[in-house]
Amino acid sequence: MTAPATSGRRRVVGTAPIAVPSGARQATAVLWLCLAICLCGLSGCASTQQPGPVLRAAVDVPERFEFAQSSSDVAPGRTEGEPVACLSPLVDRRDGTRIVLERSVAGRGDYSAPAGRYGLASGELLRVDCTTGEVLGVVHR
């Protein structure tokens, strides 16, 4: 036999309802939400840390790209043995084309270039050795 419940729940006669504080339910919900956000964030980081392999050689590239602020040095003021930072923008001194850094890992930078330049298709980037400014090839965005 059941008795009418007060909050839309039914309870068996002779048993006491279990009281769960609403604060505990909210805390549990917030904990699950934070866990989901952290997992989503970590999965996004993992994909950006490992850029894909070079797909093919780029076409009509300069011998090397140069830092837009300097006409003679890819990394001005850098001394031997110092970590290499990928600079942006880089410039093709032959015609002034600028490429912009999208991501970098281990001294290699993936740069976006104007549409159609260097044989890049939609969704592709130009990989450049940040130490020398030399082009390594074409990669997926």
C-alpha cells in the first residue's frame, strides 16, 4: 500500500523518505560539468600538440623566409644553442608576401599564406624551419 507523496514521489507506507540536500545534488552536477569541460579541453590540446606530417613539397618558394622586421636574419639577436622561437609574420623578400604563424612545435612553424600561394589548397599550411626560414613542405591545417 502506498501513501500520497509530497513532491510527486511515492513512498511505501512505513518507510521514511531519504532526504538528499539540494546543495549536494547541485555540487554533484557542478562536479560532473567541470569533469566534462576538463576532458574536452584536454582532448583539444592533444590534437594541437602533434601536427601532421608533411604532405608534399611547396612550389615557387623563396630560398628562405625572413622575419618581417629584419632583412638579414630570421631570428635577430639569437645566439647559438638558444631555443628557437617561431617568429611571425615572415616575408618572402622576392615579392613581399607575408605568411602568419598558426602553430609551432619543436622549432617548426606552420604558417598560413595568401590563397593559392606556394601551391597551398584550402585547409593547408606551409611548414617552415624556424631556425633557418627554409620551407619544409605543405601540411594540413
